[in-house]
Amino acid sequence: MLTFFTTAKPFTGHSNVIQRNALKSWTLVHPDAEVILFGDDEGAAGAAKDLGVRHEPHTEKNEAGSNRMDYMFSRAQAIARHDVLCYSNCDIIFMQDFCAALERVLAAHKEFLMVGRRWDTEITKPCDFENPDWQKQIRSLALRTGKQRTPDWIDYFAFSRGLFTDLPPLVVGRVHWDDWTVWKALEMKKPVVDASRVVTAVHQNHDYRHHPQGKSGVWHGEEAGANYKLAGGWKHLRTIADANEVLRTDGLRPNRARHWAAVKRYVRQAGRVALYKIAQPIWFFFLDITRPLRNALGLRTAALPRTRGKV
């Protein structure tokens, strides 16, 4: 029915716990679920063997060593046993409500992309998957103590084989590749379904030690900027709020609220442009009036911080 694929951080410490939790849960959502783990990170081969999932050690990387989505999406679609695939971050626990939602989308659409909001939840220990009530317990924990993130946090992408081809070399684990993926499906006029109301996707909270600059590096580092440029800028970025359909308990419905998401996006961008236009002349005025003092001190304009040209 379904092939999951992902890449992971090194299987050490807390990351080892939550990544094994995630991978194991995927193998249990359906008797015929397939799981592919990409990458040669520390412990990946051992975890794949322990959990009975397929290990693909090779990945294509950027200059910084981060895994590229174009290779993984292409390779996964080529080798998957099933015609429905799902890329997910390797810290998300799925349960049978995920497959139930997917079956309903499949009944309505031959080609599609299904996404959904996650529930941030504190999980620090291996889940007891031998307990027949493990799904009930994890769902209860998430709904009772967790927090559902806003639509710009996109952690999984379930889609029909062949939907994504000729992808740019965006890297996963950094911002903007996920927003571009939603934009791409919408640009191709394919149904994009928001399953947040019926799927409890449990995100196991973690730190950002895997990046040298921590969370700031993930969100604002050079690779994030490179992803932004490869994606084509803000006009090619969308979130779950832009999905054109919503899956509810009573079925698929058009997402009327997506128009409001578009309005907010353009207003936000207009505000950034306006702020830049105001700030730029003020900055150059400051440079002009301080030039005599800077010359006296041996300071040149090139040595001072510059305003960003990107808006």
C-alpha cells in the first residue's frame, strides 16, 4: 500500500531513541508498509537491520554534506514497491489514522499530495510497541500535553508515484525545500490535501545539536539561503494553509481559507518591501553624514554592515 522513505541524523543519544520510535511506527501502520532509510550516518545500517527496513546508504549531497531531496525522491520513486510514497522527517510517529486518511484520499484522486500539521510532544524513551494500546497511549499523550504546530511546519509528504520529477537540488533538514514541494504540486494543478484534522502526526521534540550553529543555522544559515534561491524565492513557497482541499471526518472539502493564506502572504511580503525601501535611504543618509568621522578614524564603507538586497 505505502512506501515511507527518509534520511536520519546519526543514531546516537536521544536521536537514536526518537528515530527508532519513528521508523518502527511506520512499519506498523499497515501490514504491507515498506520503509526505506537513506544515508550512511552513524548507526543507520544497524538500525535498519534491527527494524527490518530497507537501507540505501548512498545519497547525493551538497557541498556542505547535506542530503539532497532530488536524489532521494527520484530514487525512492524508482525502487519503491508501492505506488504511494511518503517522505517524512525521521522523528514523526504515525499511527493507523494516517493510512485511513490516505485510503480516503486515494479513493478520490489518482494523483495527489497529502500533508498535515504535526503535534510537538515530549518523548524521551523507546515506545512500548509490544503494548496493544501503544497508539492510544501516544495519541493521548500528544493531544493532552503536546502542541499542534502552525501550517508552515511541514514534516511529511504523501504522494502518488511520478508526481515529482526534475526537482532542484534542494537539501532536506533546512528550511524552504518543504514549502517549495507544496508549491510545486499546486503549480502542476494537482490536489494538495490538508489531513491535519484527521491525522495525529506526533513529532518527538529534539534539540538542534546536529547543526554547528544550532537552530539558527537550520533556519538562517547558508544552506537555508541556498534553498531559498533554488526554490525561486518567496513566490514559489507555500504552506499547509495553501492546500486546495481539507480532509475532515465527513470527507474531502474545498479549502476556502486558502485564499486568506495567499492574502496574508502578499501583505507580509509587501510589508518587507516597504520596510526595505524606508530603511535603505536612511542607511545611506547615515553613511553620508558619518563619512568625515569614518574617514578620520580610517573606517571605510566596505567595512560596515550592509543592508540585504533580498526582500
